[in-house]
Amino acid sequence: MTTPPPNLDNRGLPIGFTLKPGLEISPRDAKARLETPGAMVMVDCRTQPEWDLVHIPGTIHIPLDQVEERHDEIELKPGQELAILCHHGVRSLKAALTLRALGHPNAVSVAGGIELWSLAADTNIPRYERGPGVLRLLPR
């Protein structure tokens, strides 16, 4: 059984959700910046099977367990922002904090991950569920 989508505020965040200041960005804001040439680099830290199932075009795939070893693959131009994406925003927050410690002081997590992205920023990106032995697209 799937959870119904949350009611969203005018920023595209679940009603009552508070962004962690300086650590998170809303999916709508991240999408706008990603679509602005040269404004943002986005790293997707989900697993390979999740990436293979669905991903946002233009993102770089570096799974969370490889962030420390592969962080030097992230090349930012002056003024570019760095956002990290996962399924619900937990792994991406860990990845953002790790990247900050490794020399990317402005790395932020996309709040709510690709799940909230698909609800609030781009409904063309399918939702999915994952769990022990389960990885499947959700019906629209």
C-alpha cells in the first residue's frame, strides 16, 4: 500500500515542513537552478538500481557509499551551486555533510528527495517505492 502524496505549500513543500537553513533546498528551487545553464551541479547519491529505475536528466550519479572516494569527480565552476539528491532526503543530507567536510562547503540536500521532486517540481519523474527486496514504480 502506498502513502498518499502530501498536501504542499506554495513552495512545493509538505505543509508544516521546515527547511534546514543552509543545508537544504526545495525541489522547485533546485529544479529552477538546474535548468539555468551553469547555475547548479546536482549529484544523485541513490543506489545503482534506483538510478536505473528513474533519474533526473543532467544529474551526476555518485552513490552515497562512493562519495568519499569519488568527490573529486564533482567539478564546480565559480558561482555554481552543488545540490545532492536521494529518494527522500536522508541520504542526500548525509552526502551533503560529507561533501562539506571534503571541501564543498556549500553542498545542500534537496529536501524530500526525488519523491518530493516528482510531486512538486516535475510530475514527469515517476515515483517509486523501495524496501527489502522491493524496488518498483508506483502507479500515477
